[in-house]
Amino acid sequence: MESRASPFKWLGIALGVITVFLLLRALSIYIDWCPLGRCLTIIGSDFRDLLKFEWVEKYQTLLGGLAALGAGAFVLLAARHATNDARATASAIKRQNSVTAGTLVGAKFIDTAVAISSTPYKGRTQDFSDIRAQAAQLSQIDPMLASVVLAAVREASSFDFGNLQDSQVTLRHGAAGQCYAMARILHHIVENLKIDGTYDFRNEVSIPPAELVSNLGHLAIEKEQIRPLDVFFDWNKAG
């Protein structure tokens, strides 16, 4: 994250520079050696003038310019500070929305997988409207992710879950495996979102599948039966 200096810090620096300049200018008056009495007289006179701010008139143009410069720098830095804060807030909100969408959709896929793979199986229809409702937010994470999720929903919706029989284990477990794979993909993405709530899903081929392998272990299928979702996983990391 970009380092942001406080505007008040830079204003303090500007005032410090002005102060040092004035002190050095005052000191230059006394560089030459002089008798102690005369020195004290000059110091006393100049100190009195300093307290009366008579020196301001002499340097008013310079001081005015420095003050204007400092004020301008303060305004610019304050505006930049506010802009960066607004951008950071917007990114945080977008990321939280992405986390919420990914978590909800992943949980729905898990629930569906458990429901259709359980034995004994009691035919029940599956409602995917919650997943479809999150499609727009998933597209904000990555457009391809939304497409893959909706494709998985269409695939799952092609099964007549209400009329599937308890004995149709391979069919039920194949659909459940697809749902488990999609849930694992979403879980991985939620854990690795960028600061702005996005994720480069298009180039993803390295998701660790250990969690998925554990889920598939309870099903009567092989990993080949979750195609085409298997391409997103690095099966060398399954151990």
C-alpha cells in the first residue's frame, strides 16, 4: 500500500523551514566579533525589535510567499489524503461484497452436494435462485468466474433431483462432485482476493485440491467425473 504522509506533517516541515531561515538570518547579524557591551546593546535592541515584530515588514513579501506556498501544499496534500481514503474505503467495501458473495454461493454448493449425495436419498428439488442472484457480484470478482458458476448451475439444474432414485448413486454423486468442486474453487478465491475484491480466475490452474479430495472420498466417483472443473486444480498438491 502506498505510504501517505499527513498534511499536517508537511505543514509542520514548511513552518520549520521558515523558522530556521529566520534564525539563521538573525544569527548572521552577529557573525562579526564585537565588544561585549556593544554586542549586548545590539542584541537587546534587535531582540526588542524581534518581539515587536518590526522585522515582519522588511520580509513581508518573502514571508507572504512562503505562507502561500505552505497553504497551497497543505490543501493539495489534504485533498490527496482524502482521495486516497475514499479509494481505500471503496476497495474495502468492494472486497467485503466479494467475500460475502463467494461465501454464500460456496455454502449453497456444499448444501446441494450434501443433499443429493446423502443415503438414503429422498427426492427433492434444488433451488439455485440464491446463486443466480449473486452472479453480478461474482462477475465483479472476475467475469469468467460468474460464467463458470452459472454453467455449473445449469449442469446441476439438468438433473431431475425430485425424481432421482436412491439407487442412482453414480448419477447423484457425479452431480455432488461438481458442486463440491465449485465450492472449493470459491473457497480458494475468497481466501485470495485482491485488495479491491477481484481475482484473476482466467489464469487459475493451481488451486490446492486437498479439501476437494477429502469430499470426493465420500463419493462413488473419480476426479475425472468433475470435468471440466478439474482443470482449475493442481493435482500434484493433493497429498
